[in-house]
Amino acid sequence: MSKRIKIKALLESNETNIDVTVKGWVRTFRNNQFIALNDGSTNNNVQVVVDFENTDAALLKRITTGAALSITGTVVESIGKGQKIDIKAKEIEILGDSDPEKYPLQPKKHSLEFLREIAHLRFRTNTFGAIFRVRNSLSFAIHKFFQERGFVYLHTPVITASDAEGAGETFHVTNFDLDNIPRTDTNEIDYKQDFFGKATNLTVSGQLEGELGAMALSDIYTFGPTFRAENSNTTRHLAEFWMIEPEMAFYDLDDNMDLAEGLLKYVIKYALDNNREDIEFLTQRLQEEEKQKPQNERSEMSLLEKLQFCLDNDFVRLTYTEAIDILKDSTPNKKKKFQYLVEGWGTDLQSEHERYLVEKHFKKPVILTDYPKEIKAFYMRQNDDGKTVRAMDILFPGIGEIVGGSQREERLEKLEQRMDEMGIPKDELWWYLDTRRFGACPHAGFGLGFERLVLFVTGMGNIRDVIPFPRFPKNAEF
Amino acid sequence: MSKRIKIKALLESNETNIDVTVKGWVRTFRNNQFIALNDGSTNNNVQVVVDFENTDAALLKRITTGAALSITGTVVESIGKGQKIDIKAKEIEILGDSDPEKYPLQPKKHSLEFLREIAHLRFRTNTFGAIFRVRNSLSFAIHKFFQERGFVYLHTPVITASDAEGAGETFHVTNFDLDNIPRTDTNEIDYKQDFFGKATNLTVSGQLEGELGAMALSDIYTFGPTFRAENSNTTRHLAEFWMIEPEMAFYDLDDNMDLAEGLLKYVIKYALDNNREDIEFLTQRLQEEEKQKPQNERSEMSLLEKLQFCLDNDFVRLTYTEAIDILKDSTPNKKKKFQYLVEGWGTDLQSEHERYLVEKHFKKPVILTDYPKEIKAFYMRQNDDGKTVRAMDILFPGIGEIVGGSQREERLEKLEQRMDEMGIPKDELWWYLDTRRFGACPHAGFGLGFERLVLFVTGMGNIRDVIPFPRFPKNAEF
């Protein structure tokens, strides 16, 4: 028997009149004759032509949507259109049946909401096959980008004892029997008896630990899960998501912006080069979805065009202060169309403001820098004006903030002063401060929310559709 | 001013009489004249020659171990031995001081135990620089291996609601105020009020979710953190560790073994090709460490030889039953030298037995297959003998089990029967069973403990030294 060939490899080769074995799952079976078989290696199916007159009727009956088959046959030029080759089946083996009365995925359009409820099976649809292959390529492209530049991939801890950064609400991690939590004499929870001997939680960011690596290895990056226990039931938030956090010694904010823009372009290009068919399929999908919207709410560019546009254009760079001036003078602000009117310097930008800048004003990805220190984290480098810090946020069309970063405050005195002002406990972060005590240097870094990147590249609208098994309030299925 | 060049790139180029800027940290400063500067890009330092007669004494005093410097100078042929080039300094800038009275890392040998206590600074030593560069290469090699074979990298969830696999004790994840856990009318913990609306914990394995992906995409792999709340204070266990778990549709156990052996050889070769200097350094380190042991406890092969040996030899494959026969007849068993004597078929192998097979009997990596079903998980494919399952464990010298895997039970009836026998709740795993209901097929997979692989390739003895910030009982520092 011939060795199995994956469908992607088969469709890419042009050889005919050879015998092959393919294995996969039935997508459709038309006219008792044409099997569309998919094995997940590509969005495309191979068409298998069954000699139904000489095939056992009992076997034909078992060729149903979702069934797993092994098929050996001869590769021939296709008789249909849209595909170059078919397989003329010689031998069909049913590896696993799929009862059409019970199988939830039928060859028809299912809603994304329904598919979320059967996330264990949604990999088997065109849409989710494409999404998870694109997600895979983006993951690898991120590693490739950093490896080519000599960065060290650092696994920062998931369980931590400090929530010192104050980046958000955290999940507790404990080994206690929750029905019987040990107490001290004074009736406090006795964390000394917990697994780690202290209260621990799930990390909200690997940045602080990442900086420790950068202060020795020069350039590091993390790529791991991070957690927020925020009760956000939105299409942009998850309780568990993946983040990429590079930290670079001897980088200033300009170097940082160059790296982040370079990374985003590199990974988008990688997906376009390696997942063209998937992205074409997702472009089509989005166009069909948008047909249901009023004309003025549809995207001006298709998904493919939008991705190409990102590659072809420099991101616009401007300061927060300049952005505020633009927003104050903008038509939606003057006509009071914004939900939150922009009245002056100092307030944080809302999603509507970011989208206006990116989608209406510049029509390009935008990097905003030098935010007011009051709305940014303690570790960002303070500018001489006493008001702003060397922050940068990258804003993407349809997504909003996709990257947040800064040059870090390397001056011990300034850093400690800011920690005091903001009530960050210095004693808990003694190890972080040590990097400012011993061989400090200018350095910078950023965080890239991986699912937001996948959203952007796949054109999907809900973040729960771009991670295999989403975690959000009241949901931890599968 | 010239652009910064990393020390690795500088040492690899042969150009002299050019001006360069290097940035890094002082390892040593000898005779007020020779700075050994390291920037983490390589284990090697560049020697900077200071014209001390024409340099400000105050500045010279600040060139101390650990200080961060930016140095511009001319590349010249080295006057010393052991290096090809030096930099003749023209301009030295102190970016960050390092008070020699306070800096914990002095240019002398520190114990690994001491360095574990200052894990935030240990990246700055030769040993840990080498370890974490090797760890980085192994990570990337794993991705590269799977990407070249069309596997999809799948991020399985870290927070899960099921501990159905029963692979070990789990950590609870909760958003409850532990001081005030809500109760139901019947005084049970009211998990409906917890963040996810049910009790959740940290994953012990992504395998079951991985199988869901494989049943649509054919070949997937995970690479993420996993957790065990076991009170194991050993040199081989961590509470938080990284695991690689590939799952492949249409694979049997032989395919599975071929893939695992291929993966291990590929990543070891990648590290040897890309981290030769680091591994040579670690080989040297191990040799020096072993000098303190009695002759008969020292390794027969050096680290480099051992790695090369792994590449050059096929792994030995035999069944558990064959292994038991060998062990029963072995000298240490007959002379009662084993702590646990091997008396008959059915018991689990202890570390001493695995090491005997690998290190004494075969002197090669060993793959054991077809274990008794009683000592293996419910999802492993049952052999026709009714006694054994299609499991495989790969045993490595000095490490013991580095890979554990199996062909999975794809037959619904057999699987459910085994779950019933073992008390695994079928209703909780309805989604897992669905893959056996709809389009089941033969498939297989395995788990590779990443830190054990790093231990093997770096020759380190304690797993706490091969992960940046180890988590173990009573410890979650940094």
C-alpha cells in the first residue's frame, strides 16, 4: 500500500497517474460519487471520485460528513472545475463513522456563536481551519523574527507572588482546600501553609522578569499566557490570552518603535506568504459577512488589501499631545459625535478616539508616544518636562491598541520616587530595583497582544474565535 | 558615532582597523587596563584595552564588575592569547555603575545554590548565560522541527475546569476573596459565583484538547506551561514546567516513536550546531564538577560526547515485558543492590531500573513500549492481550523518562469501558468522547518535558537551574 500523502502536498504537486493514499475527513459526498476530503493540512479539499456502481452500497452509506476515511487511488486530471486533480478511488476504508443524525456539523453555514459552543469540533470547518493555521504561522513568524535578530526566548513564570505592577485584577493560585483554609492565631489566612508559602497569583505580564534577562543577555522576548480576572464581556478581552514581550538593553524609544513596526510587518508578510489560501478564504468570508451591513459601515478595503496596505506604509508616529490637538479640532468632537468629548490634555484616549485617528484621520497604523505619566505605569521613563513618559502605543484599524510599550526608567532615584508616588511597594520589588543598582542602562520593551494580532490578520470580529478554547467570565469549557 | 555591534557578531568577523561601538557589562577589569566586556550575545567576552595613562582616574575607578558600559574604539589584532581581536578604547561611557562593595556577583566561582537565591542576576554568569542560550535554541528547534513537517502549533488552555485525566494534583484557580468565600444555602462553596462559574484549576496536560485539534488538522503540537501541585522537593520536579505535546491523526505507535526519536535528535543537533561554544563551556564545567566525585561515579563520556552519541545511535526499542526479563536477571537485582527488587511483571519501573537499562545494560537511549494497562492512563490504546496498552516511554541517561506517549484508544466502546473501570467521569469528558463518536481514527501522541531536555543538553544536575525562575514547594520568588 502506498504511503499516506497530505492533501496540501498532493494538491501542490502536478504529478498524475500515480497511486496515492490520502487520509482525512469527509466534508461532503455528492451524488454517491464525489467525496470532498479534507485533512486539515490546507483549506482545500481533494475530490475523490467513487466508482459507485462497483462499490458496496453499505460502504457508500457510511461515507457521511465527518467520517474519517483512508482512500487509495490514482491521481488523475480533474473532470470538474476549480481543481486540477482528482483521485480515482481504488480502495476506501472507513476509519471512523459519523452518524449524520447526530453529527453537529452539517455541510451548511453555522453561526459563529453556535460553533463557539462546539469549540471541540469547530476546527473541522473551513473558517476555523484557516484561523488556526494563520495563528500557527503568526506564532512561528514571531519566533523566527526574534531568532534572526539574536534574541533569547525567555520563559517567565506564570505563577507569581507579586502583583506589584498593578496591571489588573489577578487570579489567585492556591493549593488550599477551599472548604477548610488554615488560619493563624489571629485568624488571618495562613499563607505559610499554602504550596508556595505565600499568596500567589497568575501573571499579568512577564515584563519585569523579562527586564532581568535583558540586563544580562541584551535582547530577550517572552511568548506565553497571561491572565486578567476582569469581568469584561467584550469582543476584545479574554481572561487568558497570549502575549509577546520583548525587552532590549541599550534601546531607546525610537529603537523600540522600529522593532515593533518591523515585527508587525514581518509577521503579516509571513502569513501572507505562507497562508495565502487561508487569508483569501477569510477575505471572502468577511466580504460576505459585511454584505449584511449598511454600505457606510462596510470596510473600504478588503482584508487582503488591508494587510498589504500595512506592509506598504510607514506607521504614523506622533505624540499624545499632538493627537489631543487633532482630536479636539476634529469634526466628531466639534459636532459632539464622540461619546467622550476630548476637552483637554491629560485624559486617557477612548477606543472611539483611537479609531478616529487610525481609520479616519491618518488612515494608517499610528504610534502614539509620550503619554501623560498619570495614565501610564510606574516603570516608564520620565521625560524632562515632568509631565510625560516615554510610552508608545501602536493603534491598528479595527483593533485599537495592539502594542503597548515604553523606554524603561533606568535611573534608580527617579524610579523609586515614582513608585512612592504611585504606592508601589519597593520592598516587594527589590530584585527589580537591583537591575537599577547594578549596571543599569537605557532599555526598552513592549507587549504585543497575540490574539489581537490574530484578529487583525484573520479579519475576525470576536477574540473568542481566534483562540482554541476561550476563557471569559462564566466560561471555561473544554 | 558608530552603530553598536553585538559582541558575537564582532568576534565572528575578522575585520580589523575599523571603529566600532560595543555595549555590555564588565566581567573583569585587570591591571587598570583590560576590560572583559560581555553583552550576553555569546559566552565570550571582548577584551577592551584601555589607555589608562590618558584616562581620567575617576572614570577608571567606575569600571567595576557588573557596570554597564558603552565603548567606542578601534578593532585591532589581539595582543593576548585566546582571542583574535581586541578593541583599543577611544571613548568609554559609564551607563550604569556597580558598587563593588554591594554587587553580589564577584569574578569568582559562586555555588549554584547561592546563584539560585539571586536568580535575577544569575543570567550574568557564564554558566547561566550558556544555559539560557541553549534553552532558547532548543525551544526554537522544537518549533522549527514541527513547522517543517506541517504541524499546527495549538495553544491549549492553561485554566481548565476538568482534572479528568487524573495526571496529578492540581492548583486551584479562583477569583474568590479567600477570606470570604460565598456559600450556597446548603453551605457548599458556591462556585457559580466564581469567575468561571465553576471550580477551575491549572492544566496538567494539554493532550486531551490537543487531540481535538488533531482530529481536524491532522498534526498539532502544544508548547506551553503545565503545573503539578505535588510536594516533590527533588532535582527532577517543578511545580511549573513547560511541556511539548504533539498529537497526530493517522499515526500508530511506530510512527509515534519515529517522530519522537527524530525530534530529540533534531533539537540536539540544532543546539550543537548553533550553541557549540556554550555547550563546550558547559562540558568543561561538568568535567570540573565531576573531578570532585570519586572516579567510579564520573561519567564515562563528556557532555559533548554524550550528545553526539545520541545523534549517532538508534534508540533501543523493547517492550516493558522484555525489560522486566532483563531486570529480573540483572546483577543488581540478583545481588539485591536495587532498592526496589524486580520480582515480577506488573509493577512500575523505578528510576534505578530505568537507569540500569539505559546506562548499564544498553548504554543507549531506550524506548519502552506496551506497559501494563494498570499503571498507565485511561486513554491509551488497549492491546489484544487484554493486559497491556500501546504506551511508550523514552528513557535518557542521567534523566530517566524524558518522553511519555502512546497510541490513543480510538474505539469508543473500549475507551468508555476503561473509563468506567478507572472511575473517570464520562459526562465531564463528553467533548473528548465526541472525537470517538464522529470520524474517529487511529492516532497517537506524546509529551516531552522541556526542562528535562534542557537538563540533558546542558549537563546540569538540578532542574531548578534550567528554568529562569523555578517554582517549587515554598518558593515562588521573583
